[in-house]
Amino acid sequence: MAAQIVYHYYKNKVNTIMKRIRINHIAKTEGHMSFVGALLDGDLAQARIETEEGARLFEGMVVGRPYYQMPVIVARICGVCPIVHNLGAIKAIENAFEVKPTKAIILLRKILELAQLIHSHTLHMYFLSFPDIVGISNNTNLVSQYPKQSQLALEVRDWGVKMAKLIGGRTVHPINSVVGGFNVAPDEEKLKDFLDQIPQLIKLSAKLFDFLKNQDIPEFRNPSNYLALKSDKEYAIYDGKVYFLDEKKKKDPKLFYSDVDEESLPYESVKRAYHIDQPMMLGALARLNCNHQQLNKVAKKNWNELRIKMPDYNPFHNILAQAVEVIHCYEECQKLIQQYLKIKNKNLKVDFNPTAGEGIGVIEAPRGLLFHYYKFDKDGNVKDCNIMTPTCLFIANLEQDLEKFLPTLQGLPEKKRDLMIKTLIRAYDPCISCATH
């Protein structure tokens, strides 16, 4: 049965006018969703994202399975961001078993994660969100009208895809990164070749950012609860504490996890999450708001040239944040690869024994904070599993933004209004496949 949305309005109001809005399919996102909303006398009554994926039951299917299968299985949650699911599971399991990875292992994992961000961000910001900004619905027309920029985006993304294969074992659903390290060391000559390509790719990424920043991006501000990992050492991607931008405070990931409530509505498979009853904004813009002072040199220079007052509460700027993060990721990869190559005696596999326990792994996915939780018996078999994905964590905030945004669209033709709704939704870069895990 289709989702039932109840609209609350004042029945005793004589001249009440309620306008319902429905968009049956939001294309150019990972997974399937629709939108339904209503305006009452110009004020929003309700906005709802309806996820249209069937139950996938990953959290249930892994119960009873051995720990070493987890990173391989949960990577199948998503074809766009499998690496962060793989690494998130590995971190949780290692925390449960008290495994201490070596510096070389952590360096490779960070490079692998940064490669994930590069190819996911470039795909989204240019091929999924940018067409909305210029009013192109067909990506064939996008490539025809912007051939140089399309080629540029493909070149910027290609390095990340190939680096993911070099370290992870294959482009999608990595098999080389495991609990305790890596099965096979990456070819160092190939790593050096990739390293040599980075200076040019930093320039190309800056060109793509320069192109996107000059587009007519909608102006809309709605202060939200921005959250991201934060570390004193670096622009946090792989590790850190959960940082609350408005409160300027950090929270241990375990405490944050314990304060999050998840709910499942009767008409959909996705879980919605709230931190102490509050919605959250995550992803590239949240990370930038929390950590922009720690951007690498070229990325920081490009962002500062925009002269945007921070914190930036315009969710449409998420694609600009993704673009500047791509520059940052290339700069960071350059440093990390150099550090890795200097290590003489690389130990990429540490010994450990599975044991009864539980662990949480947190990592920054392209779309924001990702949590993996596992509980194990004495033989290392899964007794319990819970996964909180970025889209589950931010979908309520997206609906809150839509509630504020819809009244500004009054008077627009229906086609233009619907495009603006889709533009805001896609700017968030939602992953419905991850959400319905």
C-alpha cells in the first residue's frame, strides 16, 4: 500500500487553501525515493521524503556469521560507497577485539577512503547535481553542452576509481582490506605513478571547482545542527570525535551513538535517526563548516576566495563543499602516499584473536557520519549488528529544510517548482540504498 501522509490543517478556517505536492520519483540519486508535501495558505503543512526501497535486512542476515565475513558483506549495502562500509565494519571489529593496526595500515586505509570521496563527490556534484543548476534533465545533453567540463570531471574522478582498485583489490566492494590490515600490499611502483599524477589532478580539481562556483546556485539559508568528525591533528575523515558546530563541543562516538534514537515509520524500510530528538545535517558541507580551517593549502585558498561567511547554512552549497573536498583529498593523498613510501619495514597484517565483546566503528562517508556496531560471542560470531548511515541520520533535517524552502517557491510554474524541490533533495546527495540496509 502506498504511503499515507496525514496533513494537519485548520478545518474551521473558512478560506483555508491547501495545496498538495507530489513528485513520484526523484531520479539521479542512489536508490528510489519520492516526495510528498502540502502548503496551507502559503505555510508549509508537511514535507516528507518517501523511500521506495524494499527491506534489505543486512543487520539481520549477518547474525551468526563469523567476524571476517562482515567487511565483505556490508560493503554490498552500496555500490557507490562500499569502501566506507568495509572500513567502518573493520574499525568496529578491531575495537571489539582490541586490534591495534600499524601506521602503514592506517595510511593505506586513509588513502583508500579519500579515493572513495574523490570518485563519489565528482560523480555527484557534476553529473547528478550540476545538471539541476543549469536546468538540464538529460545527461547526454549535459555532455553535449559542456564537453570540456564533462571530460574534466571524468579525469578528476578516474584517479580515485583506479586507486580504490589498487589498494582495495577491485573498484567496487573491496576484498583486500580486512580485519587486522591488508591481504596484499599495493604495488609501490604503481603507487609512485599515482603520486606523480596528483599535482596535475590538483590543478584539474581546482578548475572544476572554479567552474562550479561561477554557476547560479540558489540562495537559501536554514541554520541546522551540523555534525562531523573532528580531530586536532587533521581534517577528520578516518577518525575523531563527533563535533557539534553550534555548541562548539566534541562528543565521544560511543556516547553519541548511545544518544541516538532510531525510528521506523510503518510505510517505509528506512530508519530515521535523531540525536536527543534533534535532526542533524551531515556530509561535505557539515565537515567544511566544522573543519574548514584544517583544509589543505590549495583547497583552503579556493574556498576562501568565495568569501562565504562561515558557518555556511545554505544546503545548496553542499556541492561546492564536495568540490573543494576533492581538491583537499588529492592534496591529502599526496602527503599520505609520500609518508607510506618512506616506511621501510611495512607491517600490513597484525595478529589477533577473536573474543567476546562489542565495538563501534565511526568513519566519514561521502555523505557524512557512518556508524557500524557489532557484538560477538567468544568465537567471534556476530550476536548483534546495527548500522547507522548518513542518510538515516540526515533525512529528517532534509525534510526540515524542505519545510522552510517550499513557501519560497509559491508562484512558480509547477515544472519549475518541482525542479527546485529536486535540486534541494539532490544537493544533499542522499543514498537510499544505504538508508534501507
